[in-house]
Amino acid sequence: MIEQKPSMTLSKAAQEEIRALSRSEALRNDLAAVAATRHNPFIKAGVVDADAYIAFVTAFNEFINHAPKPFVQMIDRDMRL
């Protein structure tokens, strides 16, 4: 088992401030408003639009000059998920 070390240590005052903010109704309302306006460009009429996703990924890879890898067929006798 890998032991994980905390990435940063907060002071007691900072911990109490975060706890107080987590109980804040105003913060919860603000986060609910942000979540309500969230938009996923790959979902059209409640269905994932795979063509839009593929078009985006293709254009993005072209933008970052990422050369496409040649297709290599996977051949295996026992393919399990």
C-alpha cells in the first residue's frame, strides 16, 4: 500500500475558516447557481453527441500539433474487461 502524504498543511485558523464557509448558506446558493448554468457542449437534447466530441478532439490535436498514431489492431485470444 502506498502511503500518501498531504500536499499542504493548513493552520487551525484556516481549517476553521473552511469549516465556517462550508456551513454558509450563501456559498451553497452560489454553487447551486453555478451548477445550474453548467453547459456540456457534447450533450445535445440529453444524448451524448459522439461526432461533436470526435470533431473537438481532432481539432484540438491538430491545434497542439499532436501527430495521430497509426492504427494498430488489437489481437488477443482472451480479452476481458
